[in-house]
Amino acid sequence: MAGHFITFEGIDGSGKSTQARLLADALRAEGRDVVLTREPGGSKGADEIRRLLLEGDPDRWSAETEILLFTAARRDHLERLIEPALAAGKIVICDRFADSTRMYQGLSRGNLRAKVDALHALMIGREPDLTVLIDMDPATGLTRAKGRNGHEERFEDFGVELQAQMRAGFLALAEEFAPRFRLIDGARDMESVARDVMACLREALA
Ligand code: ADP
Ligand code: TYD
């Protein structure tokens, strides 16, 4: 029995973690076997790499080294958690996955998309069955992200301009990989967004 691999993507503060959690709760309440996870991290090794990635000075790593570190973390996460759960027929819900690397490492510090894609093809090679893109205007996203506690230091300096670039990039990615993407307006109350997310899931699981 093959499981279902669902990812949430979008800019910081768009509500991904909130919606991933609400979806996991709703599916569990229906008796589904759900694994809720996130990137970077999600397995012991990947969580160690997460700390290397998110702590320290913004210029601690070059863009190329970041691609390698995010991909190394993802490979461990995939081997240790995601693939075994899918093989056991579970629903895996992951807050960010390879699309985030395509955007953040592929776009934000020059065009490195070809390198991101090459490493993904070599080391990951798996795409989600469904990706929920929560779309949101950059200023609102930034305000929400800043209102949240415990944000890591390396990525917290994202300004509105970069958020806007990432938003446009995600929308383009949704067209590039259209069959697996669903676009949801995140600038509404949590319950309305959650209702739309659940409708996407029903369609995907049908
Ligand atoms: P992300 O994981 O995309 O960065 P979060 O889910 O952590 O976003 O949400 C960022 C902040 O915004 C949190 O404080 C969260 O409680 C709040 N939030 C999430 N969804 C909504 C919403 N629909 N309306 C208002 N606030 C929200
Ligand atoms: P996270 O702590 O999950 O923040 P958020 O809840 O706002 O998504 O992720 C930290 C940062 O890591 C976030 O700003 C996006 C970045 N990131 C990348 O740059 N590349 C990646 O491949 C992933 C998964 C995340």
C-alpha cells in the first residue's frame, strides 16, 4: 500500500506550520495514520544539520554550501522518516520540502536553480503527491512571522523585497509543476484556509 506525500510551501509567515498541524489533526480525527514533519529537519541527523543551517551569521555559508546542507538534511529525512512511512501506507505531511530549496537557494542569491535541480535529481528524486501553496502578500507574511517567537537568526532578516521575490517564485513554480500544486489564499482566518486545504486533500485522497 502506497501512502500519500503532502507538502506545504509558501513564504515565511504564510501559515504553513499552522495549516500542516490543523490538517494532521483533522485527518487523525478520521482515524488516518499521519506523520507530521518539517524541513529543514524531521529526523535526528537532519535536525543536527538544521542547527548548522539556521544558527549563526547570515554569511556563515555560501549559497552553494547551503544547497548541499539542505539536500543532505533532506536525504536523511527521506531515508529515515518519509520513505518508510510512505511504504507503510501512511500520510506524510511535510512543512516545506524541495520547492523551498528551489526558491530560497535557487533564486534568492543569484540564479542557482540548475545546481539545485542537479543535486535534487541525483540525491532526492522524489516529488510530493500534492503541494499546498499558501499564497500571501509579503508584508502580512512578514508581520506574522515576526510576531512569532523563537525565529532562527540566519534567515530572520528577510525583508519585504525578498519575500515578494519568493512569492512570485512560488507562483511560477506552481505553474511549472502544475499537476501537483494547489494554490490557497492564506490572507483569511485559519478556519477558512483549513477548510480549503481539507477540500484539496479530499480530492487528492479520492
Ligand atoms: P509559517 O509556518 O508559514 O511561517 P505559521 O503557521 O508559523 O507560518 O504562522 C505565523 C504566525 O501567524 C503564527 O503566529 C500563527 O499563529 C499566525 N497565523 C497563522 N495563520 C493565520 C491566519 N490565518 N490568520 C492570522 N494569523 C495566522
Ligand atoms: P522554518 O524555521 O521552518 O521557518 P518558517 O516556519 O518560517 O518556514 O525555516 C527556516 C528557514 O529555512 C525559512 O526562512 C526558509 C528556509 N529554508 C530554505 O532556505 N531552504 C529550504 O530548502 C528550506 C526547507 C527552508
